[in-house]
Amino acid sequence: LTEAEVRGVVKSLVDALIYLRNERICHRDIKASNVLLTEDFRIKLSDFGLATRLPTPESTTQTFCGSPNYIAPEIVARVPYGFSVDVWSLGCLMLTCLSGIPAFEAPSVPDVFKKISRGEYFVPDNISFEAKDLIAGLLQSDPLHRIPLHRMLSHPFFKPSLP
């Protein structure tokens, strides 16, 4: 996809994740195959089989779940996590859409988890500075340092003047 197309996809997903967070729902399986695209380029988030409703916005859970290339490091580490795992997965999805390869590609699932734990991902040179910066903000290993959903759409990547 082009950056302009990815911008539209990510914006729609941010809107969806803000809605889910307001409903205290953590999707826990944001990935390419769970994002449906209509002919008029509207985004539909699907497969809520792993989703959970958390009692409060500050609540955490510990279930080990998700799709290997999109799992946040706190899930890999098996420590309590919250809504920010969906922000991480969004970063993985964004990078995959822009590069055409999984963010944490490796020959085996354990190797994928090692790369996730180390924050080792590759961003191609042909991706804009703004996209790289947003991806870096989404793929922060420490969930407290990830860009919060409510600030995401003010990131320079979403400026309409970008190609």
C-alpha cells in the first residue's frame, strides 16, 4: 500500500481502537487478516474472539494470546498488560503494510518472540520520516512510552499535506 493508503487505514483503526477503549475492550489480535477493506476503502475491524472487556481503563490482564508477529513484548514476557498491546499491534500492522513484510519476521515463533523482546525490527529506507517516527512511537518496548491513542492522530504522519 502507499503511505496515503496506509494513513487512511491507520486513521480508521485508531478511531476504532479509541471506540473500543472507551468501551473498555482490548482487541488483542490486531493484524492484517483481521482488518477488512471495503471497495470504497472503509475499514472494518474483525475477529473479536480474543477480545476482553477490562473492568476499568487502568485494569490489566495476563492471558497469553494474539498472533506471533503482532504480540506486544509484555505479552511475550507474560507480565500484566492493558490496552497498549493494541497500540503495539497497530505499529506492527502499519510497518507490515508499508514494507510488505512482517515487522518481526523470523524463521520460527521463538525467534519472532526474541526479536519482539529486543525490539528488533527493520524499517525500509523508502518510508518517510513521519511514518518511521510514528512506527517508532507505536513500537516502544515499554508500554508506558507508546504514543497514546488520544494523541496519535495529531502526529505529523497524519498531516494532509503529506503524499
